[in-house]
Amino acid sequence: MAKKHRNILLNDINDTTTTNHQGSFTWEFHDYKKNITVKIMLDRWWIKCLSENLWEVVNDERAELDKLSESMKNKQEQEQ
């Protein structure tokens, strides 16, 4: 019988900690509204995978912020 996977969605994280171990690391998140702490332990190679994925997120967010900045600048120029 296949084991059912459990999905935990953390939306209101107020605390996160990381701990480096020999060849691995632990990342702990605490969701204060759900009063739940999720702790994951990953091998060292995950650092590269996570950093590549987060880099994509950062670049996407940067593009959105650039659009917002340009819009605000244009509005300010129109008001002058």
C-alpha cells in the first residue's frame, strides 16, 4: 500500500533557522498562525539546487520591481 504524502503550506512564517551539519543542513520554519514547525534535513548538494531556483525567483521579482519603478517614475513626470 502506497504511503500518502502530506502537504504542509506555510503562509505566516515568523521564524526560520538553518543549521549546518557535516555534509548536510537543517532548515526549520515556524508558522505562527498554524502553530506548526517544519524541519527539513537535506544533503549538501541541495544547496546548489535551491540557490539556482531562488535565483530565478529573485530575477522574476526584480523584473516586477523594475516595472513598478518605471511606472512610478512616469507618473511622477506626468504630474510635473
